[in-house]
Amino acid sequence: MEELKRSIEKLINESPVDEATRHHDKSHISHLVDEDISEVNSSKVLHTDKYYRTHRIEEAAIGSIKDKLGRWANQRNDIVLKAKGIIAKQSNSELDIKKRKLTEEMEDTKSKAKDSYMRNNNYADLKANFDGTKRRYEDMRAELGGKPPITSRIWLYIIGIALIGFIEWFVNYSTFSTKYPPGIAFGATVLIALSIALASHFHGGLLKQRLSLFAKHRKKEEKRQIIIKQSFFSLLLIISLIVVTYNRYDILAANVIESGGISLAGIDEKTESIIGVLIQFVLLNILVWIVGVAISYFIHDPRPDYQEAFKHYEHAKVKFYKADKGLQEEIERIGESFEEQLKKITNSLASHQTDIKDISNLLDRLVAKEASLIKQASTSINNMLEKHHSMLITEFNTKSMFDVKIGPDALSVDEFKTKSISVDSNFVRHTLSLEVI
């Protein structure tokens, strides 16, 4: 490889045209003209080839350059063919084939490992579930204007419910404790509080989700179930209010009979009517229910299945990402097992490719050198041909040799004067039989 590079560099640095034209001065051309005139004096005919060049000037102008530049061109052709062979060989080298086979083996191993992993870990099912839950959740989110599900803060909800329970205790425990033993009073108060809390929870959810629950796409059976459920908790609320109101009324009536007035804890005006007290009592319980409804309203999403869809999506995402991470780790493990071998081959190939690049660059320089030499040769040949042509016509005119016949067409001096005898680069290239790079 290095020897080839040196050979190309040597060719680039040579100047065959300069060597060939070293003695092409005016005196040399004048001597050639004298010889041509001597020949004409005896025969009245100037012999030329079909391009109207005498054999003397052709040998002097073209022959010497052809000889020197021809040897350069022969070396150049041999080197170009050798370089092309090396480049073609390197493109299909053993290293390149080995790398290609090793890469194919790695990809085949990855493919088999991927299929095995996906089969053993239900990857396809996990992905399908992930895609399905994601699509369902994103469709719901788009439907709700891009708002995410309400963050579930169960401890805040528990505090709110506990607050309602405390208010219920304050409102209703005195009613039951006056009439019943402490255990029964406690149990009754808890049941009433739970009933009102449950009613608040479901009524608040209904208010928030009414549009979704009774949407046109809902089946009649689904709507009927919703109505039944809401009716049940509404009935539970009404029964709870009736129970506590009745017991409150019973206690108030008994006190009126015993003392002729109202005397209960928290009530100072003994002349207040039973109806007025009961109305306040009922309104207080209803207010507690309204507070519960408000809390429930703000913790519910507009769609009853929005939280569920989000949880399913998150659960499916965790499971799929875990499986996908395992798959990627398996593929990376296989890649790393082949990496060292591929790295060695790649480094060797890089070295070869650097050599190929260097040779290609040298060939580009050789092309430029060739073009320069051909241009130089064409210019040198034409200068000599034109000087010879001009000097020959001058001699004919000076010696009044107007009856001379020139060339295969027996041209007169005037006709010969109009002929173009110059050459172009294609002539030089064809003459030298240069191999195309």
C-alpha cells in the first residue's frame, strides 16, 4: 500500500513535457524548415500527412512529447489499474465480509432473544393492555378539556367526614342520650352519622357526574341502576332525619308535659315552641348533609370511571415499562457481548479505509496532474506546429516558390496558409491511450 502511494507521488512530481520540449527552440524549427525547403527545391512537392504536417515537424513536435509523455502515461495506466484493483478488493475484503457476518449474527441473536423474552413475559399482552388503557385515559382526558383526574387525598376526606361526624354527634347525641342508655345512644348516633355521610357522598358524586351518568350513550339499565342507588341513599337520609326528628320531638313533648315548658341542654328560652326548635334541629342536620355533599362534589371527577381509567393506565404503564426495560437490557447485553469483536474489526477496517481514502486523494491529484500535462503538451505542440507552418510559408514567399504543391490534396501556398494544423487535448489523450481513472 505504501509503495503504491510512493509511486503515485513520484508520477505527480514528474515533468515529462518539460523534458521533451527542452530543445524546442526557434533554431531547431528553422533547421527543420530548411530541410523541408531543400526537399521542395528538387521535387516542387512538399510531402505531408492528411493533417498537412511534414514528417520532420511531426516527429519533432509530437514524437518527442509522445515518447516522454507516453512512458509517463504507461506508468500511470499501470498504477491506476493497480489502485483500482486494490480499492475494489478492499471494498469486498475479508474484514468487511467478517464484519457484515458478525453484524448479521448479532442482529439474528437479538431477534431470537427478543422473541423469546416477549413470549416468556407476555410482552405483547402487556403492550396491548398499555396501549388500550392509555388510549382510553387520553380520550377521557381530551373529553374533559385536558384536566387530569382529581388528586385523591383520602386523609383530607377523612378529616372532612370526621368533622361532619363530630357535628352530627353534637347535634344528635343529646337527643338519644336523654331517652336511651349511653350504649344505645352512641350506636344510634353513629348510625345516623354514617347514613347522612353516605347520603352526602353519593349525592355529591351524582351532582358532579350527572352529565356523564345520564349521557345519551348510557343504557337504560345503567340509568335505572343509578336511580335505584340514589333513591336508596335518599331514602336512608330521609329515614335518618325522621328518626332523629321524631326522637327530638318525643323528648320535647315529654319535657313540656312534665314542666310546662321546654328544658333541654342548649336551649335557654323555655317558652319557645316545639315546632320552632324542631325546625332549627332539622335545618342543622340538613346543613350537615349539605356540607358533606359539597365535600363529596369537589373530590369527584366529572366522569365516574375517570379515576379508574387513570389507575388502570398507570398500572398497565408500570407493568409494561418494567417488561420493556427488561427487553432493552437483554438486547443491550447481547450487543455488548458482540461489541469487542466488532470494535476490533471496525478499527482494522478504519485503517484500511484510511489507506483507500489516501489512494483516492492521490488519484484525484493524479487526474489534475494529467489534465495539466495534456494541456501543457497541447500548447507546446501547437506552438511548434504554428511556428513551423508560419516559417515555412514565409520561406515559400521569400523564395517565390508559388508553384509548390503541398500535401495529399496538392494545395497551393495560399491554400496551405489557411489550413489549421493545431491539435487539441483529445488528440493528445488518444495518442497516449490514457486509461480513464
